[in-house]
Amino acid sequence: MDLAEALRDFLVSRRARLRPDEVGLPVRGTRRVSGLRREEVADLAAISVEHYTRLERGNASCVSDGVLDAVCDALRLSPGERRYLRSLARPAGAGGTRHPADRRPDLQAVLDSMALTPAYLVGPGGSILAWNRLAAAVFLDFGRLRPEERTVGRLVFTDPRVRRLYVDWEAKARETVGLLRTEVGRRPRDATLAREIGELREHSPVFRRFWDEQVVLEQSHATLLLASPRIGGPLRLSVSALHPADHPDLVIPVYTAVPGSDSESALHRLARAVAPADTP
């Protein structure tokens, strides 16, 4: 991924969605651009047009953190968009190291301890590295998939079972595109991730539409409704993202139901059904 190109495309898309009257600027004469002009963004951020133009052309080294924050304010970026812009402007490193599942026995033990909670481990690029029994029962038997198929992007956009699982699949698809865009910002030189995104753009019109809209991941907590075939009815779960302190590139989505709800009772029944035979 070309970071300068990604930075340019993102900034252009964000100023294109704002109108002068929305940000308190007067509208004068005929406008030939969609949204704000560069000089209007510069004015709102209290920087020179030349300074902002260099940033939009991908030269993030020319701006301080304070200027970057001012541009975020001028473009009215959301928290997720701010994080993404900063990842492009201040890349953490080369990006490309993957974490094979067999190197995470400590985290597998954590997942297994969540007997009543579906949970799995997501690594760089959206790769699913480990999971517990309940996650395999609620979502998919990840162990039956080849490692290259076991990514959030491929499952959401290419596996018909996953498409049927999410009642609001389009919302899940949007979230997944946001996740992958965030990963690209963190790991611009990850060839495996770039190849996957290219394939998804080619084969999925929905993915291509969301990608071109510059969709960014916004939240780490959400509620979703699943049409789980193992339960025979809808399953309403909340998902929270846990970040292992010593593994900054990893995240554990944990799914819980409202205490006392039908969904919680269904999860408990399913947990008993998939528990090892020697479990008391």
C-alpha cells in the first residue's frame, strides 16, 4: 500500500463530504468542487494552504501533531477516522509480521476458560488465530477451514454460511471493511493483506463500494443479531474487544448476552452441548 496515496485519498474524501455552510463558511460564486476546497480546510485548521496541500499530497512529515489534530477538527473526523488518519501520518513500523496460532498457547488457555462465552483471537490482517468451543458452535467450525481462508474478510464476504448468520449482514460487512482499512494503515507493507483486499475488491461489489467510501472502523463494542442454526432461533449478543496487554497486534472479540435473557439461556444450553465429555 502506498501511504502517500492512501493519505491523499482519505483527506480528499473527507473534505468532499462537507459543505461550506456546514462548517460556518460563506458560499461565494460557482463551485467546481464537491465539498470543501483545500484553502477552506486550511482556513478552518488555521494553517497555510501550502502546508495543507503538502499534507494532502502525502507528505505527513511536514506537519506537527498539533497541526494534524487541527486538520482532524476542521474535517470533523470521528474518533475512528482520527485514529486511521494518524496511522497513515505516523506509521508505527514496516508491518508484516504474522502471529501463527501455534505460538499463542497462553491466549488459547484464556479462550478455553470462557466456557460460557463465545470468543476468538484475531491477529494482524484480520486472521483468526484461535477460538473456543462455543465460538466454533455459534459462528463456524474454524478448524475445518484452511488457514488462508480463516480471515474475517474472506469469511464475511465469501462464505455463504456467514452471510446467512448475520441478520444485518451489511452492517457486519461495513464493520469488516473498516477493520481491514485500519489494518492497512497499520501494516502498509503486508503483502498477504494487500492481496486479500485486491481479491475482495474484484469479487465483491459490496466490498468495493464500502472500500471506495473510505469506511473506517469506529467502535469496539456493538450489539448484533445472529440467526444461529445450532440454536434454532435468533441470538442477540453484545461484542466487546479485549486487547492483551503484551500482544498489541492482537484482539479478542468476546460475545455476551443480557443476563437472564433467552439468548443467555440458549448460550448456556449450547455450551453444555459442546463441552468435553469429562467436564463435570
